[in-house]
Amino acid sequence: MKVLIASTTVPHVAGGGSLIARWTAEAMREEGHHVEEFYLPFPTEPRHVLSAMVGLRSMPFSGSADRLLAIRWPAHVIRHENKATWFIHHFRQVFDLWDTPFRGVPDNAEGMAFRESLRRIDNMALSESRALFSNSLIVRDRLRHYNELEAVPLFPPLGGDTSRFRTDEYGDFIFYPSRLTPIKRQLLAIRAMRHTTTPVRLVVAGRPDVASFGTEIEDYVRRQGLEDRVDLRLGWMPEEEKVDLLARCLAVAYLPRDEDSYGYPSLEASHSAKAIVTLSDSGGALEFVRDGVEGLVTEPGAKALAAAFDRLYLDREAAERMGRHSFDRRDELGINWPNTIARLLGDGA
Amino acid sequence: MRVAMLTPMAQDSAIADVMLQAVPDLAREWDLEVWYPAEPNPRPCPVPSRSFGALDSDALAELAEFDLVVYVLGDSPFHAAMLPFMRRIPGLVVLHDASITNLVRTAAVRDKSLDTVVREVEELHGEEAAEILRVGYAPGGPLKWLDFCSQVPLDQIALQRSLGAVVHSQWHARRVDGMSLGEITVAPLPVPTSRMREKSERARGPIDKALAALDPADLLVVTVGHVNANRLVDEIVSAAADLESERLHVWAVGHVESSTRAELRRRAVQLGLGDRFLLTGRVDDALLADVLERADIAVALRTPVLEGQSASVLTQMRAGLPAVVLNHGHYAELPDDAVVKVDPDNVRHGLVDALQRLARDPEERARRGEAARDYAGARNGSAYADAILVAAERALAARPMTVLAADLNRRLERIDLHRQPAVVDLVSDLAFELFDLA
């Protein structure tokens, strides 16, 4: 089948949104489909979103390929007669993040009109889709809530050759690999290290979205004298190094605030048979991790998190047991490429 | 919310008067600052205020910091300094007049952009209209210029980049429909406060003598306001003469040019109305109050209609006078139990008929006068402010769309495609589809 994958990007910002498109394309090619990928730059600043939407709508994809798969918001506004949308998030700052500091538009009639414009466009473009999938239950629920549309949850698998992941040991450190940004709450994990009572260590790896946040974290570690227990590896990390840390860590931390999906760090932990520590308000991660089964779910506070780190350090057997459950969880949820591609290219294709 | 309101504050500006009536209520909801065109003796203002002059980058930057800017526009030079700011920082426009031709022309001459405005008028209205605007004169007399202002109101210049508008009648709202990306809100214009002042102690002059000379049985018909060609004072004089009543007096109260004065006097004498027709010239508010108190009937005719609402007819209604108006423009919206509406295509006949009816029937005069007083009395600063607050909410809601329009235009302009109809149509179609702009 000839497939077009259209997604949007923010130049020089890597994240799950671009990986899901790339890995989906690779997996489809492995199954023999002819796939072309289009990554269209799209602004994040609300001021420029509306006019960029007009540009996106004008992209001439109609009439080419058997199916267009739209992935990252708002690629679904692209017109195609056989469009499927794998919806991974709204323009979150004006929907589920409205009541947070991330809103980015004024809390008045102007902001509400902006949100209403986007809601209308989402409704129109998603309704044009012959098939609508969400990457998680939480995104499905948001589509119900904000758009009154029903999406089929389809959990994205990890791309590439996953045989690279291995399990070497259950060592003495918690590993938190993720893009470094306030919403992922790496700082909370570091603050928790002030309250741990065991020799457990923390390794934080990831590229800061903005340099100042990286500096803020480095300053905090220095000011609190945590240098010997918190290992900051800020910047792009080679894949082998990340795989190695996953193989050796005690468990993986993934602490986003109200995340759209379980997140790739959870899947990487699963492939490495590691327990996952997450928070009760982390959103999609809770679809993968059940407290005490695939990892630990704690309240979003430094002390509770510290207690979870200590508990894993003191009970390595439990950490290992939860790691094995984490490994098995993917099969339970049907997270694999053959299933995913069949769904994406099936309905209406 | 921080709001800047750019409005005249001159002592003799009726617009300043009505806007100030709304200010206390607006200030309860907003962090309001009033900006007024440089004025040596501004009216006192209950909120922080400052003057502004020609466009400068500091003032522009300060204005851009407000959450919303409200521009108060009328067709007078008081407002000319606002237009350059309005072009750069779109806001909510309170439009008092249905034509702002004089304002736009004055401002364009001042900032040397008349050629641009003339070109725009040529595209929309043709070469002849463009030439009239260029020279600022319409052959055929003052009424022709007023007709031109009505046909070429230039209100799109104020509204095309605006976040919405406040007007003061449904008729005006229909005229400007579609000119702004924002919404048009109809607000109840209050009656100017100074004109509601009660009778006061003051020096007595010739008008007082004329008032004193009226017999209690005499019937006084007044028309209030600048005696312009569109006020049809000559028709009022002719109709009064047709009634052949020695008790009927006609007074035109307001500024009058000497040439107009002479012509109207001559006509009144010709028609045998010489000693029962008076042109008072400009009067102060206290004297106006005295005249209205003595008057029996008000006549407020305008053709063409150039204002969005008539402060003078509201003033006469507030004084409890039955008013005779033409059944067009915003006058057609006045309550039927308070005013008598005359067919604008048959003014003389309708006017004679209306005056005759009211002259003969004091009960009808009293009944209509009471209804007129109630109607005008319900208009106040609070009600006006409420409507402006609603309009401001709507204006904020329109901002994303105005930003969109500006962005699209800039992007096309950058690649020199903003005047290519096929490209503009394509982009417009997409925007209309996405943003439901139809």
C-alpha cells in the first residue's frame, strides 16, 4: 500500500511526537508498504498557530497515496480522501493545561475564542478522518470531553530493533531518561534525593528544551550538595549509553505531569525489564504501570517519591519482580507493530 | 483588565460628555485609563488620564501594553489624532457618526496620506467621488457635500482592522455590518448631561425676551442643533406657513451660518412667518433648557442621516416634547408612541399633517411627550457602560481572527502575492473554511 505519513515538528526539538511517526514509517516499510514521510514545521507560539493552520490546510496531498496517516497535532487538518489520524495530543496549553501556568493565552474572552477556534478545527478535521485512533486512554477521554468524538486507543510500540535492550542487573540507581522540561518534573526527582535514607542514587539524562532549565537544575544540585548522589547527563545521549544505563539501573523514573501516554521511557524500561516509578497525576503512564505490579505509583511529592526510591533500593527482589511484570505488560496491552499497523491501515484503507 | 480609552475631552465635545457618563461604571470593571487628544482645558476625569499628540513610538509602546484599547470616533477634528494609533493597535471602535468622511479627510491631509485614501475611494466609488474627496468640495452646495459624506462615509477605514464596534442604533449596525472581523454591538447612547441641566439663574438676553413675549396660547415648535443643510429647516418653515395658524412659532436653536440665516429669514418673510420665526444662534445649556421647557413640539429632521444616533432628538425627548422625525435611518427606531414619523419621500405633506395633529390635540402632545421622556430617561451612563463591557468581551474574542488576518496578509505581502486575486481567494477560502468566517 502507498502510505503518506504527515506529522508536524518543531525544528531542533526532538520528542515522542517525531519518534512515533518515524518508527511507524519504518515498521510499515518492514511490512512492505511504500511510505513517504512529511514533517512539517509548525509553531508552538499561539500567536502564530492560526495562520500556520491555513498553510497546513493548503498542503496538496489529495489524490496521492492510498492512505494518509496524520500524527502530530495539527497534521489532521491536511486534506486527503482517505485520511486516518493517530491523535497523540491536543494543543494542550489551551485544553487540558488551561488551568496551569502553561496556558500561554490570556484567561479571558480572547483566550477562550482562540481555544474555540482550535476546537472547531479539530472537530472538522478529525471528522474528515476515515479512522481515528488515540495513543492512550487519556487522549481518548480528552477527545470525548473536548470534541465529543470517539477514538480507538492504539498504544504506540517502541521503534527500531528492540533486541538492543537487555537486563544486566538491578543496580543502585534510579534512571530518569527524558526530554528535560518542567512538565516532566525532573526537579521533583532531584528534590526527592534530599529525603532518601538509603545510598540510592539518581541519574537524570536528557536534552533541556531551554538551556536555562538545565542550568537551574545544575544549580539546584550544587546548592543542595547532591553532586555525589545525583548524576546529571544533560544533552543528547548516545543510544548505547542509554541502553546500558537501562540495563544496569535499579528502576526507571518517569514523572510527567498529566502526560498524554505512557511515554517511551516506560516502554524502554519495559524492554529492559525494569520497574517504573511514576506519580498518581502522571496521566498516561498509569495506563501501563499499576502500583506494586509494574512499578510504584506515589503521590506527587518529594518525600513520597524518596520513600519509593528507598523501598526499591531496600527490596531488590521486589524491584526485579516488578521489572518482569513491566516486561510482560506490553503483550497484555497488545503493544506491537503488526497489531498497530493492521489497525492504522485497516479501517477504511 | 487594563483598558485605555482614547476619547476627546474638550469642554464643548458632546461625545466627551456621553463617554464620561459611562466611565464610573467602566472603571468598576476595568483598570481604566483615559487618553485624550492634547487639549488645554480638558474636562475633569474620575480615572487616570493623559493627553497624547502625534504618533510616537513611546506612546505606541505604552498603548500596546493595555489588554484592550477603545477608540471613540466621531466625524470631527477632535478625533484626528487617534487614527494613526488605531491603524497600528487594533481596538474596539465606538463609532458615533454614520459618516466619518470629514475626520478621515482631515487626518489624511494632516499626515499626508490623502492620495492613498483617494485611491481607495476611487476603487470603491469611482473617479468622480475620488475627485470630490481630493478637493474636499462637492459642486452644487452644502447639501451635496453632505450627500457625498453619506454615500462615501469612509467608516471602513476605521473598522477594517478593528476588533469590533459599538454603534448607537440598529440602522447604523446594519450599515457597518461586515466591515469589522469583530462584532457590532448596539449600545443605548445616553442623553448629554449638560443638556439635561435644570433652569438656572443667568443674565437675561434677547432670547429670554422672545420667550417672555410668547402668549400662553402660542404654540412653539423647536428644532435643535447646528442649522445644517440636512436639517430641512426650510421645510419646517414652509410647513408651518401652510398651517396658517397665527399662534404657531418656529424656532431653530443652534449655530447658523450667516448665509443660511439670511436665506431662511427671507423665506420666512416671504411666507408670512417673519415675526413667528426665530433663529436663536448658539445658546448655552441653561438657555436651551428654558427654551425646551417652553416648547410644545420638537421637530428633528435629517436627510441625509449622518450620525449613528441623535443626541439632539434625545435631548428634546428628555425634555418631554413630542418629536416629529423622518421615518428613516435611526429615527425609524424611535418608539411610535413618542414620536410622529413622516415619510421622507413626502416631507412637506407629512410634516404639515403631523404639526396639524399635534397643534390641535394637547392631550396627544402630553401623551407623546411623556412617552418620549420615559424613553430618553431610561438611557443613562450605566446602561451605556453595560453595553460597552459586552462589546469589549466580544472584541477580545475577535482578536485571534484579526491576528490571523494580519498574519496572512503579511505573509502574502512578503512574497508580493497580496494583490493576486487567485492567491488571495485561495487563502481566504481556506481561512473561511477553517475558522467559520462566513
